[in-house]
Amino acid sequence: MYQIDFGKPQSIHFIGIGGISMSGLAEILMKEGFTVSGSDAHETSLTDQLEADGARIYYGQRAENIRDGLDAVVYTAAVHPDNPEYQEVMRRGIPMLSRAELLGQMMKNYRHALAVAGTHGKTTTTSMITEILLAADLDPTISVGGILHSIGGNIRVGGQELFVTEACEYTNSFLSFFPTMEVILNVEEDHMDFFKDLADIRRSFRLFAEKLGPEGLLVISSDIPDYEELCRDLPCRVVTVGRSGDSDYSAADIVWDRWGRPAFTLMKKGQPAGRLRLGVPGEHNISNALAAVAAAEALEVPVKAVEEGLAGFTGTERRFEKKGEIGGVTVIDDYAHHPREIAATLKTAAACPHKQVWCVFQPHTYSRIRAFLEEFAKALCLADQVILADIYPARETDTLGVSSRDIAERIREMGGNVHYFPSFDEIETFILENCSTGDLLITMGAGDIVKVGERLLGK
């Protein structure tokens, strides 16, 4: 593998630079003096920011974007060998690294490198840890998979002491990392276009845990079925978090405010250790907070900073984010695109003031829908009214014979109220004609469904 010398700035090109992670890595390199260029399909706020900071951005991926003088090229998992830039790089013999390989090399430059993994909750937990570290006046470098307002985006370049990042299992990306600390929040079926089954996914997480040496720390949820298989006989220290009082960190005496935000007694090895209040709603965020607390305490962060960081964290963009109100209807946006995430979000919504909960859902990838069709329908039935958009294909093509109509059919069979529209314009018209004062409207999915709520608010 090509090794980048971070002490000698070079010229690096990113194929797919507009992604939330790729743009962040490009920002880190630019702040270290590297010359950065990149390409993406469309202009976004992230590519605009990169251009403002000095990157050269190409829209559309073409062979001629690969100019003379490049030292290395970084590409995402979504880039395939038939990509014209990829083919041109191979023809020229320019060194290539995957996004995960670059991120792994970066981690070696820090004394503490904390990687947050799990099927769900990575962005929120990474953000909670960030807020705690900032409250402690530390100077971490952060790479987070969402827009966090306290750092002004998805990246923060700090000192060489501490690096915190999300660690995604898709295509085994996190196996290219070199962490000194890990968090594993949950392990469930997802990305079935890559993994064979749940056992295959668990093997991948076990290999991730094995990357820690004797001086390392693994924070793992004891709520994961048979979690011991993932951490048995590891050389590192293992700390558990979860609902069980037998966990090293758990929560007791939970109370909720009117918007579903919890406060609870932190339990450490079964003993009370103070009271914590969260600035974000949902039972799932208690689990995320426990993992953040365990990681922070391993870094010897003062208790006061833990309390301030968790209370002050009100969420990242697209994580139960209140967008505004129109005609007395509260508009929320959420990134949930897996059945477990959808259920957690809709349960959170049910605890908020509302007359009816409307969920405008845009399914994400054909393979995920085919793998979890029944689970999607069951989760969406938690809403009073469901509106389905067409599937957002992302990296896939429509070759699997599934559609949003299949989800709608299952929801009707389960007694749910569902409506399907092939265009955003039709969805917006239906909402304007049918939502009423006091309703809670959630746009949901990992694609571009957020535009529906934003356009409604613009009207």
C-alpha cells in the first residue's frame, strides 16, 4: 500500500470528494498543506466549502480530470473499476488508496485514535464524544459523518494528541484502521449487498476488535446478543455498557421531558455515579451516551465536562432535526434508513407532542429493501400515516425487482395507512392538502428526501 508522508505535503486527488467522509479527509490534508483536487457528480455545500478553502473541484468524473503531477489518488467504495478516472489512474500507474486506507494512515499520527463503530448510532455517539472533549477544553481532531454545528461542519483539525472518527463496516472499511480505542455500539444485519449474513458481519466486527493491542480499550454494548464472542480473549481492556445492571456502565431512574429527552442516574458497576441529562430525545440515545461516557472517562475527562457535553449536544443535521413549522405542522428530518433506526425514530416521535405522526420515507438501496422488506413495513407501521417515495438507488441499479410499492403493499396488509407517490411534487401537494395543525411530519431516509420538508417550509 502507498504510504503518505504527512510531514511532506503532496498533491492528492479524491474520486468522489463530495461525500461526508471524503470531504472531511480532504479538509484535513489541505490544513496540513497538501494540494487537493477532486471530482463528484454534483455541486453541494461540502464541495462549495472545499473550493472556498482552495481545492480544485471537477463536476462529472472524466479521465481528463486526472492531471499531471498527482502523487496519489483516493477513492470511495462506491467507485468501481469502470469509472473513467479510476481507469485513467490505473493506466498512468498513479498510487491509489481507498478512503479507509487513508483514514487508517492518518490515525497513526495521533497518541489516541478512537474509532466508533456499529450498525447504528455512529454519528450521534461520535458527536457526543466530541462535545464532551470540547467541554473539557481538549483539542481533538474529529471526523464525523454529519454536520455538527459546534465544529462548523463535519471535520475539526486539532492537535496530535487525540483523533476521533466513525468506523464503518461496509466493505470491511474499518479493518484498514489503526485505533487505540474502539466503541462497538451494536451489530445487526445491514449492507447485505456485501456481507453474506449476520454471522459474516459479526466476524468482521470481531476482526475489528482484534486490531486493539494490550494497551488498547474496547467499549462494547452488552446488549449485543452473545457480545462475549466479539471480545473474548482479546489482549486489550474491555468495558461494557448497556441496559443490564451487570454492565460496567448502565442507566437507572430514567425520566423524560415533554420532547422525549431523558435524564438518568449513571450507574458504574452497579453504583450511582451522578445524574446526567441529554439534549437529544430517544431511548436509543441513552445507550449512545453511555458509550460516550465510558470513552471519555478512559481519556480521564473530568465529570463536569461529561455533564456539560451531553447536556449541550442537541444533535447533528439529519438526526431528528427540527427544520421548522408550516401551518402548525412541525417538520422534522431524520437520516434513518434501516428498520431498527426507523423504529427508534418513530418511537421518539410518539413521545413528542403531536396529533398525528406522518412519516415521509425514501427507501435507500434496492438490496437493503429486498433484505428487510417485512421489517421496513413493520417499523413504518409505528407512524399514523406513511408516505413513500421511490427508492433512492445510491450506488446500485434497479436489477433486484423490488420497489416502494412492495413496501406499501406490506404496510396495508399489516393494517397501516400508507400512500405512495413517484415524485416529490406529488408528495408535497398531498402533505399540504392533508396535514393539519398539531401534526408531526418526519422526512426520513439517507437520500435527498430532506428536500421535501425544506421546500414545504420555503412555501
